[in-house]
Amino acid sequence: MRIKPHHLVVALGVAVALFTAGSGVVAAVNGFHSDSDITREVFGNVAAPLKIVFYTVVPILLVYGSVLWQPIWRRG
């Protein structure tokens, strides 16, 4: 079986979704914070459950969008 362009669309969507989810997990595990004097707080005053929902729903929507985009590439 040959890899077709619509397969690449879904693979790209999955790759971006994994990167998005991974960035949320890494930030939560490492507790990354900048020591710079000039900085901004990311997700300031946002509850942890909402962050979890964000980093769960966004990757799902990215994969879903790439699957919906797939028929456009099949038609050529």
C-alpha cells in the first residue's frame, strides 16, 4: 500500500496534536517558570481542571479537523 496525500494530512494532524498534548504535560511536570524580570504568566488564575480540559480537547479537535480535511485531498 502506498502513502497518499490524504494520509499525510491525518499524520500531520496527529503530530501537531501530540506536540500540543506533550507541551502541556511537560509544562505541568517540569513546572517551567521564567526567572526573567520581564515575563507574563501563562494561564494565570486558571484552575488546573480547565488546563487539563484545554490540553485534552485541543489535540482531539486537531485530529478531528485533519480527518475532516482528508476527503478534500482525496478528491484532488
